[in-house]
Amino acid sequence: MQRFIFRNKNKIALINGILIALAFIIRWTAGYMEIFTGLLVAASILGLIPIALQAYQALRVKVVSIDVLVTMAVGGAFAIRNFEESAIVTFLFLFGAYLEQRTLNKTRSAIKALTEMAPETAWKLMDDGEFEEIDIDDVDEGDTLLVKTGAKVPVDGRVLSGEGSINEASITGESIPVAKEAGSGVFAGTLLDNGTLQIVADRVGEDTTFGKIIELVEEAQESKSEAERFIDRFSKYYTPAILLVAILVFLFTRNVELAVTILVLGCPGALVIGVPVSNVAGIGNGASHGVLLKGSEVIRDFSRLDTMIFDKTGTLTQGKPSVAEVQSYGDGIDEARVFLASIERESDHPLALAVLDEIGETDYLEVTDTHVVKGGGITASVGGCRVIVGNQALMTEEGVPLSEQVREDMRRLERSGHSLVLTAVDGELKLLMGIRDPIRPGVADDLESLKKLGVKNLVMLSGDNQGTVDAISSELGLTRAYGHMLPEDKSAYVKDLIGQGEIVAFVGDGVNDSPSLALAHIGIAMGSGTEVAIETSDVVLMNSDFSRLPHALGLVKATSRNMIQNIVIAVGVVLALLASLIFGEWMNMSIGMLVHEGSILVVILNGMRLLRYKLRPSYRLGSRE
Amino acid sequence: MKSANIQLETLVCPSCTQKIDGALKSLDGIKEDTLKISFATSKVRFDFDEEAVRIEDIEKAINKVGFEVIKSRVK
């Protein structure tokens, strides 16, 4: 019976509304007052059933809920035979609840889209050697599972056999499929584009990376700011207090009309729901744009940001050095390139890869007498020649003459932030290569957007030499840039700024910068969905996509504004209602209920605007999305 | 001790969570400090002692204060 009533609450609201409409039509057209009153009584009783039931359930667990206030108000109106008001109040209350549910579902849709990406079933290898489709909850660690083309990977695990390519966009944001073969790791929630894989489950359900992301977003929405906690405590006592006031007013004035009006006006609504709605919508928008915001505290701090500190390598730059310029001197250059490639092929120096990339496919020669000079380079014999590969210091040490032209080129390249690799064959300098870690495309525009959004200082900290750091800093228009910084120097710098009362964000790659990420008010990890990045930071840019930063900052600012608007609306409505009750003649419980429900809808709709939030074009530079 | 994760119908009213909180705390066997009711996701999580209370009874208690249980998972 009880369930039947709750399931059909919306139908009850509809019938209730029709009865009221009918009553007024009959009154205005035919003028039968008895029928008018009868219909209103029916509407009131019908509408009161679900409300009173909810009130009873609340009281049983010792909660004075809104339903209790409304039930008493309707009862009071009944007692003074004001059926018009009792009917209208029940309708507005039920209809309001219906609209709230509809709109709230919308604000939560962004999260729902995320959770719906979670796999639901898996094909498990059974004891009889056949695969059988089972519910995802029944998959255990160690199970062997089959993933077919077009299906979602159900768990985090390893490939046992088969080949295929997987779209890992749900975890890394990178939609270019990644090839997988026996031994490769796979993640739950990613999509097998083609091929067939047999995998073994290492982590299932909420323990998977995808499960953790979902949990994080859900928890973020739930985490409460100080303001919200205050409102929570407040509303716990507020509703019973209103009840008490209404009873006192009745006892002293014997005015039922006034007492029930206070009950309706006192319903807490917009105030309690306003802030969480902004939060949920803001975090939801972020989640669907590759920005994970960990809760409302993060939103508050982030929106008031003064200084943003960036790690250089891998954050502002691509983290992959490449040869930007090659200068050659004299003849026998082709031969020199082959020598260089042959030597670098055997080196594990970070710059060697860049050099090999530049030279491309070639015939390698045998290298003998290899001698590695620490902090200098390599000397070796190749093709009967003595070859030296390294920096300027090594060349001087080995007595290789450097012409004025070479020195000029070297100075120019160093000034513009290149690392240099020189190659000499039989005592003659042949090649000069300038290697640099290119800046991520679009970073300059994104930094400009951040400035426009109100970040006062953009600072870069790097372990690299000051020359490189200065070159990048002036190219990107940073406020300050420091080189030769070890991880502990970086965190000391962050601490120093915090000590000066600034609100500081640190943007880094989550692993070696974790002390700074943890220290800063807002740690922003450029994580490709790695667990460390997800856990140590306050904001995660899902696809390591730097261009998400301006969106993230714009979004938290919009969310903060939205919360303040909602609080102002809610408090304003309550004050206006109270004022009109005291000073006005026209206030009654129907109008009170209408305004009350209206204000709840207004704050929900206001919160929903955040779902569609996009950075305004004036903040977005360049043609990139 | 088992942990439960219950998905409810969409919670709308601000006092919903208070009601569910009251209903669950009146049962024996539920570890109160693990009880988390999420308004935004309409989910309830808690640890409970399966010898003191059955998950069916917990669901019934939630039903009694007026909320539909959509899915419950016990681990």
C-alpha cells in the first residue's frame, strides 16, 4: 500500500491538480459552492496522503522533516475550513517535488554518463573450458576473461593471449588505439577496437583504475565545504525550531491562519539544496571535459588562485627532446652522420634518441675502443677514424679546433635554449646539433588565457640550466622562471609562497613532483590516469591535456559564483517572505508555498547552467578547441 | 563484517538523507562510523555485521522510510 502510494506520487499530484482546476472551473462557471468545496476537500485529502505518510516515517526515525511542517500546515488549514489553501498547498508541494526530481536528475546526468561507461558483463572461462557471459560483480581476481572486438575491457589485468588494439580514452583521454599483445596491461572501461584478447583479471570492480576515478568523482560531489556543513547543522535545528515558533504563535495569538503560514514559509529548501546543486553540476561538467575536481574545498581554493607554478619538462614542454637545428662544417658530412649514428646507437644518453631520430635509418658501422667521458661525451673508433661526440668541453680537451663560425653558431643556439651535441672526425669538427625539448603546442595561448582569467603570476621551476629556462620563459611570457631546481628546492619555493599568504597551484606530472603537488593549495597532476597522479593531487587533467587548464580555472570560478548566487537567492527569499508576513497583508500559505517551491527550482536551474559551461571565446585564444 | 553499497532511487529532498540515516542507525549490526549516504549519487555505503542483521532487513528498513532500493551489492 505504502509503496503503491509512493510509486504513484506523480499521478496523485496530477489528479490533485485536475480536481483543483475542476473545482475552480465549476465555481466560476456554474457557481455551485458545495461542489467547489467538495472537490477541494477531495483534492486536499488525496494530496495529503503521500505527504503525511512521509512525515510519519520521518518522525518515526526522529526527524522533523519538511513533510511534517507541510502536513501540520494542511491540517491547520483544514481545521479552520480553508480548503482552498489546503488543496493548493498539497498540489504545489507534490508538483514541486516532481519538478525537483526531474531537474536534479539532469544535474547529475554528467556523472551518470561517466558511470555508464563502466562495463556490466564479462565472458569468463568456466571449468568446462567454455566462455560464459556473467555479471561484472561476479568476476573475481585471477579469472580468465575473453574480450571480443567492440567490447569493453571488464577489469584491470594482463593479456594472456591474442592481439588487438584498444582505445584507452576513458582512462588516458588518448583516443589513438594502443596495440596490445600477450603480457600487455589492460584497463577496465577501455574499448577493444579490433582483435580478440584473453586476459587475466588483476583488479576488479571498485579497485580498478576506472572504478577509482568514478569513486573519486562521486566522493568529490559529496565532500562538503564549510558553508555546507554549517547549513547542514543549521537545517537540523531549523525545521524543529520553525515548528516550535508556529506552535508558540498559535498558543499566544490563537491565530491558526498565521501559525500555518509560518509553517509553510519556514520550510527550508533552496538554502539546503542550492550549494550542493552548484557543486554537483560543476564537478559533473569537469568530469565530462577531462578535468577531475576533488571536491568543493578544491573549487573554493582554485577559484581564488594567485600563483600558478609549472614544472617544465613534460608539463610545459613535451618531455621528448628532438634535434631542432643541424649545422655542418667542411666535407665528409654524410660519413660523419653515419659515424655519429653508429656511436649513439650504443648509448643510453637521453639525447642519443633525439640524434638517432634526426639521422634516420642508415647502415651502422662497427664501433671499437669506445670510451665514455663523464659529463663530456664519447670517443671511439669507427670505420678507421677517431670520432669524438660530445659537448664543447670535450672538444677543447681533445684539442679539436673550433672556428669563429662554430663558436658563433654555438652561442646563438645556447641562447635560444638548446642543448648542443658536437661531432668531430679525426680532429676536425663536422657537425653541430642543437637539441631542444619542444614546447607543447598551444601552451602559450593557454597561459595567456589563464592570465586573462585572473592568475597573477605564472612561474616555471625546472631542473634544467638557466639558459634553457630563460629562453622558454621569455617565449611563453612567464612572470618568473628558475633553473637548477631539485624537487626539494621546488617544494621549498612553494612553501615560501604559501608563507607569504598566496594561494598557490602546482602543475606537475605527479610522480617526481609529488611533494610540491601535496604542499600547494591545489596540486594539479598532468596524469595519464596513473594512480599516483589521481591520488596525490587535487585536480587531475585526464588526458595530460594542458589545454584543459583554462577550462578548469574558468569552471571553478563559474561554480564559485554560482554557489554565491544560490545562497543569495535562498537567503533573500526567506527574508522577503518573512518581511511580507510581518509587514504585508497579502501573504498566505499558498503564496508562501509557491514562492518556496519556486525558489528551489530557481537554484536548481541556476546550478544546471554549469553543465553547459564553456570557456568564453574571449578567454580562448587561437583556433584550437 | 561485510560492506554494502546500495543504489537508491534519485534522492530529492534535503531531509531524505536524514531519514535514511535515522532508519539505518536504528538497526543493530550496522557500523555507524562507516555509514555514508551520498545525496548527489543517491548511494548508501556502510559496513555491517551479517550475523546481527541481514541485507534484506536493511533494504526493508530503507523501504519503510519511503525509498526504493534499485540495486544493492554486498562484499
